Amino acid sequence: MRPSKSDAARLLTQATFGPTIASIDEVHAKGATQWLNEQLALPLHNPSHWQYVYVDKGPKGDSRYVNSTMESFWLQAVRGNDQLRQRMVFALTEIFVVSTVNSAVDIQEDAHASYLDMLSRNAFGNFRTLIEEVSLHPTMGQYLSSFNNEKEVPGGRQPDENYAREIMQLFTIGLWQLNNDGSRKLDPVTGKPISTYTQADIKGMARVFTGWSWGATTADAYNLLMQPVAELHSTSEKAILNGVLIPANTNARDSLRIALDTLFNHPNVGPFIGSQLIKRFVTSNPTPGYVSRVAAAFNNNGSGVRGDMKAVIRAVLLDDEARNNNRITDPYFGKLREPIIRYANLMRAFDVKTYAPIVYRIWNLEDGAFSLGQNPLRAPSVFNWYQPTYAPPGMVLSTNRTAPEFKITHETTVTGYTNYIVNQVALQTERSRTEMSVYLDQVHIDEYLAGNVSAELALADQPDALIDRLNLLLMAGQIQPWLRDIVKQAINNIPITDNRARDDRVATAVSLIMASPQYLVQK
């Protein structure tokens, strides 16, 4: 049975950076499974981030900061045909975090471009390969101090433990032993949660991550994985989690293989990573059954393969809990849309682009008082903009639920976002009525983007039809009567006296919908 257009838009809201009329028609015609399989089969985006930043824009781009990489991020997020891969890469950047903020790679656009490409090529691969390439990427190495990490000196210097800790806590197994449904295992004697690792395990793992440095000394060194330097690697015995001992005199590559195999095969990985991906794509509070089904897909893709990310993505997006429309009315189902995703949704819905060439100079978005309060590649720490377990005080916390994105949602950011979106959709009378102004940061206010709203302008004198179109594009057909009434009244309050009035009707409708609580919560 073919999905309705609203169902198609709902899948695209979860799985992409936002629906377009063309993509809605595609999913409506093909169905969720075929569309998903075709997305999983698409080749890597061309040009790559590295190609865009390091080749197309010259040896050092057009900026010594990471602005060129941000341009490339937005170009692929908004205009890439491989939308599922782009959303998956974004999700991975929020799990395997590197950042330009207060780090050794704060001004290296090539470092972050290469890191995004690494996540792209592993997004639909195997988790074992992904975690190895994350561990050996020089951007991660410099961000979390495993790059040029040296072996211990008896009675003196000890290896840096930063990456050793975070690869366990944040990237693979978490702090507590888990059941397959994501619930914590409890000690049968004390009734307390059981830790996944100890300080001794961190110490042993830190020795694993010694002796790794540049893969080359050429200009493209950030595009190559780190290579071992034997004299810097610890040859001591390494005791890591689950009682695994890496024998003394084991070289760097073999030590890494044993450590990563141990982490990869830990029973926590399926529910730990699976629940995070559910939260990135579908809902902040998945049921234990949903987590268990996704974890099962991680543990075995049906052909005996563990860690197949294609199987995991299918399990996340095709599960009944994701697709069943009955969930829409569940007050605990869904997630707050991140500001980055909201903004991309706007640009995709109205085909926002520059004239030629297409360049998205969208750089300074992290100021919550005046813009979005979130920016790609600029998380404040390795813990991202928010942690997946965050619960704001009040009903969410008291009912033992989570709402991670609310960590960056407060009075200042709500006001800042609303004002920013209103400015984005303010149509300019001195320009063609088929162009929608999208202001950028203050430095580049003259380099605007434009979107095509000709279809919406044609409906400006038909409020119900205009709302129906925006409802499908922005809300997957879920607009509630109270919001429809507010938007319709606001449209009717603007008499059509000239073309500017038609512009204002469309801008008002888009702004009211995108600022509404119902839009902000993805169902």
C-alpha cells in the first residue's frame, strides 16, 4: 500500500533535512522501503567536502577558518540527493564529536572537511570500521589528545587518557551495563547500576592509544588516517575492559585491533548506539521494545553480520513505532527539532540557493540571542550541544523521560530563533516576488540567498490552499485546527492591495508555522 503524501512527508522529516514537493511525490510513488533502499544504495556525494574545500576553493579555501567547510556542509545538507546519508552524517557528528571551539583544530578547514568525508563513507558501512577510522582520524586525534600521545615513563609521564575515556563513555558502550532494550542492568546484591569500565580500564586503553601520528607529511595529511610510530607506543601489558589483557610487546596496530574488537563486541553497543540514532531521527523516548529491535538489527543484520549500519538505519526508520500514525497523538512521542534541522527544512522547502555559483555562506549561527543557537562543527564540547540523556526540570524529569534538545532551548534562544526566522522569510518588494530573502551573518549581509516561493504566492488569495501546501511541506500534514485558525486569520488580516501584500501573506504564514510549538516538535 502506497503511503499518503502526509506519510511520505513524515518519513522525509525524520530521515532527511526536510521534505520537498518532489521528494514527497517520490516517496508517495515508491513507498518507504523502496525509497530507503535506493537512498542506501546511492554513491558518495560528489564533490566531497575535501574536494570543495581544498581543491575547488584553492589550497586553503577562501578563509583561514572553517567557513569553507561549513559552506560545504550546508551545500550537501540542503542540495544533496543523498539526503539519508547527509542526515546520518549529521547524527554521527553529534555522537563522534569534534569541534572548532577551543580545540587544536579550530582553524583547520581541511581537518574538518576530511572528518566529514570519513563519516560519509562509513555512514552506511560497518560500525567496526567506523569506530576505527574515527579513532585514527587526525582531527579526532588532535581534538581528544590521542595524536602524538606518548608511552609512559616509569615514575613519570603517563599516557593521556582523554580519548581512552571518551571512546568508551561516548562512542561505544556508555557508563552503565545495559540490557538489549536499553535499560540498565542492576547488581543483584546492591540493586545499583553496574559500571561498564573502571579507571584501570581507562589506563590500559590509554596505552593502546599511544604511538599514533601523521599518516604523511604532505599537504593532504588531514585526509589520511594516523599511522603508528613504534618508539612512541607503549609496550607494556595493557589491561582493558572485560578482563581482556593485551600482552606486553604487542605493537600499536595489534593493540588497537584487540581493543576495538573488544569494544565492538561488547553487548552494550547495540542498545547504546541504537537508542541514540532513534533519538536523532525519530523520538526522544523510544519504548524498550523499539530499542531492543534496533539493537537486534545491530547485533545481527539477518545474515550473521554484526554492526551493519544499513540494517540499523532500516530498523530505526521502518519500525512500526516510527511509521505508525497512532504515535502522533502520543504526548510522549517525538522530538524537538534541532535549530540546524529547522533551518535546513526552510531552505529545502523553498529551494533556497544563491544564483551562481551556489555558495551557502552561513557561518555564525551559534548566538542564541540573534540567530539559531546552534552551528555545525561548533559544539561547545565533546558532549555536543546536549547529551542524549538530558531531561529538563519538570514533567520530563519527573516522569523519567528525556528531551535532549531542550538543553539549548530557553527564553533567549526561543526569542532569538523566532526573530531570526521572521527575518529569513521577509520578502523584499524591490526583488522579484519569486525570491525569498535569507539573511546571513552580519559580515556578509550583502551576499544573500534566495528561494522560490512562486507556488505559494500563487495561493496567496486562497488561504486554505496556501496553508494546505505549507502544512505538507513543513508539518507533514499534521497541523492542528487551532494553529490553522491562527494562520488563516493572520493571512486574512492582510488585504491584497498589491504584490507586496501577497508577499506578506506568504511570509506571515511561513513565519507563524515555523515559530509554532507544533512545528518545533517533530512527530
